[in-house]
Amino acid sequence: MKLSLATRIFLGYAVVLVTFGLVSLFSVAELHRNRLEIRLVSQGYLQLSQDAAEMEMNHANQQRHTSRMLEEDSAEIRRAIIRLARVYVPTTFISQRLAATRERATQLRAMAPESEVRFIQELEVRLAELDTRYREYGRAAESVFDAFSKQAPDKAQVERATADVLSMEDAIGRELRLLRLSLSNRIRERVDGAEERERQTGLAIISLSVAAILLGLGATAWSARTLRPVRTLIEGVSRIGKGDYSAQLGVKGHDEVAVLARAFDQMARSLQAREAQIKAQAEALMRAEQLAAVGRISAQIVHEVRNPLSSIGLNVELLGDAVEQATFPDPAEAGEVKDLLSAVTREVDRLADVTEHYLRMARPQRPDLDPRDVTAVLDGVLDFSREELMRAGVEVVREFAPQTPAVLADEGQLRQVFLNLLRNSREAMPHGGLLTIATRPLEQDVEVTVKDTGQGMTEEVRQHLFEPFFTTKEGGTGLGLAVSQQILQAHGGSLSCQSIPGQGTAFVLRLPRA
């Protein structure tokens, strides 16, 4: 399930709040538990222990009165001690205290935790047994007091009753002492346990608080990390605003920011492609304007130069015929005249070729597009140029793809383009080299590559290669590649160049499939 950015941040801080809430609840629960523990000890066990200690002290006083009474030889003094004992240490006192203690234990059991119920029940049983014993002791003590109160007590009966009372007193004293010690030990155990729990509770609260703080810091860091792409997005928008369309955010994920970042990257790529397209269109428009200017100039040059050149060529031919019929006193002079006329004829022909280039630039012919076998056209051009290439030391390698599809082209214009590229490659390898001609069928086009191993060219030269009048060759017109590109564009194809200085140049042509 994909959660939105706001939901994830909300859940992160909700976890932090829940953690702090749990820490608070744990602290309150432990405080409540400690309060119950204090109440159990202070209002329960401590009161019971005080009752047990008071009963033990009262019983000890009663034992001293009994011992004093038994040690006294005078009957009058003994009867006086018995009267004092009945007044100041009545036998019903401890029974009343036991009843009150049992009632307090019952109340304590109602509010005590489950772990203390069994101990309190055992305590109640012991108090009940003590109460029963003390009632028996009270009756036995009254019998002894009554026996000693008589003028002539039965000595044997008194001794037996006295022995029973002393035995009961010792048993009750031990039981009261054990009861007090049991309560004291329980109080000590509960206090020690409360101190240990308080220590553990403090450590637990500190640990949970630290964990909650760390969790809060983690949630904050996680939120900052989640929102970090927003800053990247802002920076990318700023770069786009400054005209830098190469900005790519590369944000991964499935939240809103990631989706927005991917849409931004797509927009930036579209803008970059559009800018490149606009730049290419601007360059094409500039070249078209240059070609249009060349066309106007060429038309004027052809108009002004072609007719005089024709006249000059015709007159030179007539003059040559006249020279052939003329006689010269010196054969060397006749040869010199003929050489001069031949040179003039060559220059006239060269100027005619130049004007022809300008004329084709000014008035490009519309291509007659028909399905053509591009490999057959290449074979014809290479066979035509074989002698020229062999003399230049150029080795030709044909790498034609099998079953290369036909292309829509004007064969004459296509031959013109191939001849121009072959001549450029030959001139780029003045000391010979390897010329590779390759074809490769594409989905909608056929690609032809003309690759040489010449000197190559720099990037600056390559950028201006198809501009009219730009040339790096001495005596070149700078129109060959411009015309070739114009021809291919008229065919619906393209011409591009790849070159590395010192490693050669490759011209790549693309023509639409038939």
C-alpha cells in the first residue's frame, strides 16, 4: 500500500506521540502501584505489626505477674497481686486486640493485591488460632487465680493448673513473637521490593524516555530526508528558470514528491529536446538563408560570367585552330603558344565548373524519387573512381549488408553526393589509406557510412563543415558538402559527420526506405 507524503509524516509523529504517551502511562501506572504498596505497608502490615508488638508486650507483662504471683509465699500478698492483675492486665484485653487485628486483616485483604491475599489469609488463620488459645488461657488463668484466692487451696490441683497456665503462656508468647517477626519480615520484603521496583522503574522510565527521544529525532530526520527532494525540486526549477534544461533530479520513490520530480525530469528532457530542435531549426534556417544568399549571388555571377566565358572559350578554340594552320620560324615558339592556349582553355573550363556549382546552388533541381538499389549506385561510383583511388594509394573495403532494401532517391543526385564524399576522403588521405563503405538497414531508413583513415578534423571544424563557403582545402569552393546536405534533405534524409583528429572521418548518410 502506497502512503502519501503527508500520511507518512503524520504516522511518524503519531508513533512519537504514542511512544511518549506510553511512557507517561507507564510512569503513572508505576506511581499508582508504588502508592498501593506504600498504603499496604503503612496502613496494613505496619499497623498489624504494631498490634502484634503491643499484644506481645501485654502478654509479657501478664507472664511477669504470673511469675511474681507464683514466687510469692504470702497468701495475702498473692491475693493482692491477683486483684491487681485482674484490674491492670485483664485476660480479655488480648482477645479484644486479636479481634480488632483480625478485622483489620480482613479489611487489608480486600484492598491488597492478589500476590498478598494468601499471606493475609494465613495471617487471619493464625490470629483465629491465637484467639482460641487465648480464650483457653484466660479460663485456665482464672482457675489458678480462683485456686490461689481460697484459704486452703489443693496444692496438687494448684500445681497442675499452674503448670498448664505457664505452658499456655509460653506457647502464646512464642506465637505472638512469631507473628510479629513474620509481619516485620513481610514489611522488610515489601519495602525492599518497593525500593527495587522503584530503581527498575526509574531505569525503565529513563530508558523509555531516551528511546522516545531517539524515536522523535529519528522521525524528524526521516521527515527531513523525505522532504529533501522538495529542496532539490526547487533548485531544479531555479535552473530551468535560468535556461539550464539539463537539470535532472533523479528522485526515486512513489510518493507525491517523487512523482512530481519524475514529471519535472520529463519536462526538462522535453524542454531540452525542444531547445535542441529549435537550435537545429535555427541553424537550418541560417543555412537556408546563407544558401538563399548564395543562390542570389550565384545567379548574378552565372548571368555575368557564363556568357563571357562561353565567348572566351569559343574564341580560344578558334585561335587554336588558327595557330594550327599558322607557321612559326621557331618550333619552340609554336609549342609555347599552344601551351598558353591550353592553359587558358583549362582555366575557362575550371571557371565553367565553378559557375556550374553556383548554378546548382542557386537553382537546385527537384529530385526525381524512385526506388533505387543503393548498393548498385555505390558499386557504380566506386568502379568509376577506381583508377583515381588506386593512384592515390587508397584501398577500398565494401561492407554492404546483405539484402539491403531499396531507397527512394534520384540516382543522378545520389551519385553526385557519393562522388563528392569519395573525393573528400581521397583528399583527406594524401599518402593513401583505407576507405570503408558500409550499408546498414534501419527500421525506416538505410544508413550508408563512408569512413576514411585520414587526418580527421577538430570539433570546431566539424561544426562549420556544412556551412557554405567554409573550406579547409586550398582552392576549394566550400560548396560541395553544403550541396550534398541540401540534396539529402530534399530526399527526406540526412548527412552527418563523425571525426577524431588523427584517426579519420566518417560521413553517415540516411535515406528513406522505398
